[in-house]
Amino acid sequence: MTGRFVSFCSTVLLLAGAASAQAQGPQLWGDPGSHPYEVQGPAWYSPGEMQGPSSGYQPWTPPYQPGPANRSWDNVSGNPDNGWNYEDTPLDEFLGDVARNSYFRMEYLHYAFKNPSDRLLGSAILSQADPSVPFDITDSGGQLAGQARVPTTGDLQYPDGSGIRGTIGIPLVGGALEANIFYFDQVEDRSFIDRLGDQTTNNPFNDPDPPAQFLATSTLTNGQLGNNLLIYDDSFSSTTKADLWGSEINYIFDAYLPEPMFQIRPMFGFRYLDFNEELHQVGVFDQQDLLVTPLVSQISSYSENSIYAPQIGLRAEMVSRWLTLGIEPKLAAGVNVYETSVITQSLRSPGDPLTKTTESGEEFSWVGELSLYAKLHIRQNFAITVGYQATVMNQIARPHSSILYNDNGANADPAIVTKSSHERFDFGGINVSGELRF
């Protein structure tokens, strides 16, 4: 506490001296007649050393000037235990400066996810150009049994996803270090069709005497194009789910242009994205209500994507006292570490075992992102932002396109397996945030 006491006493004496000097009034040097309007003062002089007119102005500099170059501290004094009562060290001063200029932003995200591309949930069929259109099927005796079609992912539509993103910024020399992390609740969509085979409720042609309608999973035969079908005559459902989260850290340079109204700030950093999807298909066959225990066939597909990528970007803003308008493009290029898997259970009969196949690897992937926003400055240290953001990820493994529909015959294990395929995935939407500056 010695340093603080000395500083306090010095300040008191300095202020007392200033008040005394001001009370004495200005002092004139030189010939008053030749300089009738030249009044110089009050000036500081060393005690007992009054300067004459030949010396000019030589202000006395106090032996201690507060400022970064002359900080003093005393962590050890006569009291062996000062507890938290000690002078600030340079580290304390640095941490205090960082805390005073940092900022924190919390955002609510309302984004749309790209739906699964319109893919056939089965293989091509030798005798049909488009298996998703109803076609005639026959029973084992060669008699017409009805019409079947292979379902697609066209009916699966992701709902909008809700998420949050937290951002913290810390000022550094020449710029700021900014890091964020975001997370979305799982999005899910389900398509369900039941009462298959019912001529009344499943009549796409409105015929007076329509054929029975079925759904089917079509497969290759020993890897070759054929007419193999797994028929469902009771119900069929397909469900898709998606999980997405990520994080990034960027160094943002100070404004490139000196104009206060328009600022350009380059940035570079690193980002991580984690995107996982599931697709579940469940078909029920009961041989037109003749089976006591229906056959429930299941096909499940999973994909996991982890993108690691350095990135560059630019933050351009039009800044005013109450409103800031900004645009922020970013581009990242790196590697996507992916894994796909397919699981089947009771595929062709109750005796078919649970089978699982997995494939993993790495793919070069790029991520593009564009943000537009308007920031309203409510107070000096608080702002509200409304914006729109769109993100594109390339070379993403997705479950609906990573299934090989194949069958090697009744005497072999089920052969619907994973075969990874990659495509683009987009997500984007609006965000609303509150930003607090310390």
C-alpha cells in the first residue's frame, strides 16, 4: 500500500501548489510597455528558481508522471500478508485493458437446411425406366397382383432449425481475436404411408376398379441390373434426421481505410464443422393380412462429416453513430473426415440377421459463407444486430445417397451395404443478436 499512499500525497501537494500559483495571478516578464497584451502564465517553475525573461519558458517537470511508462507497484511491504490489497502489476494492467475492450455476442439462429436430393430408395429396374412410377407386378403363379412403386426421398422436407451462437472478441495489437461456437437442435422429417394394398385409399388413377397398390425396395442381383423387389403391402415409413454444430476462430485486422464511415478489415482463421445425418426406412409385409406376425424390414443409413479448414475473409462496414451496415464473405478450404454406415435387420425374412457395413475416408472440401447484417447501437456498450447468413459445404457424405441396394440371393446374407457418395449441403437463414462491449 506504500506506493498508493505516496501517489495520493504527491497528487494532493501538486493540486495545492497549482491552486497557490493560480491565486498569485499571471507574472509578466520583459518590458510591459513593448508587449501590452502578452500575458504568460500560469507556468510551473521549480521552487526557488524563478526564471528571468532571458530564459524564456522552462516549465518544471514533476519527478513523477502517471502513465504506462511510469507505473509503480508494491506487492511486498512491511505487512507480511496483504491479502488482495496489493498494487497492480503489469499483468493486472494488461488483463484489465483486455477486459475493458472485449465484447460478447449471443445470437438466435433460424435457418433452413437443404433437403435430401430426390433419390430413389432402391436400385434401378431392368424393365422400368422410372421405378417411382407405379408399374404392374405379378405373383409367383404369374397372375397380376397389383401395382408397385419404389419410394423416393422427394417427400422428405426438413423443417427450419433453431440454434444459438455465442461469440467473444478480445482486442490485440493491430486487430482483434474473435471466436464463436454454434449449435442447432436436431431437425427431423418423417413420411409415413399405411394401408397399402387397400384399393379404396390407395388409388392414384381414380379407376372404378383399381389394382392393389404396393411399395417396394428394388435391388440389384449379384451387382447386376435386374427386377428384384422386396414388397411392402401393409405400411412404409422413411425418416430423416440431421445434427449440425461448429466453431471458428479468426484474427480480424484493424480497419484498412482511415475513413470513419467505411471500414475494411481483412481476416484469417480456422473453422470446424460437424454435420451428421440419419435415414431410416421401415417396411411392413403381412401378405394381405394372412401372416400372424408381419415381417418388419429395416434399412438404416448414417453419415458423419467433420470438416477442418483454414479460412480467409473480409469484413466491410458502413459505420455511423446509431447504425452499422456490414457484409462479411469468408472462404475455407480443408479436409472432410467422413464415415458412412448401413444397417439392415430382418430384410427379406425374420431369419435374416442384423448386418452392418461401414466406410470412412477423407475428401477435400471447401466451405463458403456470406453474411449481411445491420447493427443498431442502443447504447455506447450495447447493440442489437439483425442479419442473414448463407453457408455452402462441398463434398458432404449424406445417408440417402450412400446406400448400395443389392441382393446376392436367398442363401447369402443381405447385401444392402454402404457405398459413400458426396454432394453439396447448404444451410442459412436469419439471425438476431445482442452484443455487449465491456
